[in-house]
Amino acid sequence: MSALPRSVTLLSASRLLRIEWDDDSASALPHALLRARCRCAFCTKAARAGAPPEDCSEVALTEAHAMAGTGLNLVFSDGHRRGIYPWAYLRELGALSEAGDVAS
């Protein structure tokens, strides 16, 4: 299973980030899931401190920026913009989402 993307498409109307991988598979990641699973320092610290998960159901992904070929920096409608999502992590989230193992 490859962790390198062929294309990344921000689908605003359906609130999905679609990633087509170089092995011909694809991931459709809900915006709310991506925001809820942010691994920036602030979100990681809050989770480790036991803070309850934020309700991200109304949060939209507004921008996606490639980060030197290693992943994406995602910008959300709630102003959150510090999370870096490595390709392998996005691939993992896509697999979990497809299997129904995560809540968005």
C-alpha cells in the first residue's frame, strides 16, 4: 500500500478531501474527521490532558497546502491552520474511515 498521492481534490459541497493514491486507490476524508484528528501541538496537548473532543461537525476545510512532498497543511473554517497531516497518516485515516472504524 503506497502512501504517495497522485492527486488531491478539495470537495467543498460534499465536505470531503479526496486523495487518489499512486496505487490506483482513493480516500474520501470528511472535513470533520480531519479537523477532529488534527495532530498539531495544541490539539495533541489537549487530548493528552483529557480534554473532551471538540464538535467538528460544522467545520469545513477551506485550504490544503502541500508541505515539501511530505503531506498537507490543512486550513479549516474555524481558523485552525497549524496541523500538518503526513501522507501516511492521511492514508491511515482513509482506511479507517472506509472501514467505519472512526467517527467524524
